[in-house]
Amino acid sequence: MPTTFAGRQFVRTITEDEFLLSDPVNGDVVMLFPLPMVALKVRGKLASSYTIKGIQVSLATRQWEKKAEQYRAALQANEELMPEAFEH
């Protein structure tokens, strides 16, 4: 999770094809990504949110967006090199 979300509570919804967190007060979607999750730079059971393919985050910081764009480019390059590894 981006550190800007620390100390907040969210409603977690998981369906067959997406994971999302929403604000329990106003229902706004705060974070969403497609399932199954595809991420780069996974350490054990942890993956930084900006490394997840297809992630959407509301009110993301400029630094988070910069990192997310770097990983989008890396994921795209990997898909072009090894498309069969990204087929679900």
C-alpha cells in the first residue's frame, strides 16, 4: 500500500477478476488491480503496489506515479520478450 494510506480503514472486495479497496465512509474506490495479480520485484509475500500490473490508485503521489510508470514500461518490455509467460 502507498504510505499515504497508512492509518486508514478500507472495505476490501475480492472477486474472481479484481481486488479493490474502498473508503467505508463515501464508497470511493481507493485502490484496484486485476486478478490474478502480476507484479515485478516481489520479495517473499510482499509486492510494492506500484509494481502490480494494471493497478489503479486514487490520489497517488507524484513519486508513486513515477515508480508505477517505470514498472509499467518494464512489464510491457517483459511481455514483448516472453508473451507466453503473461498468458492466463
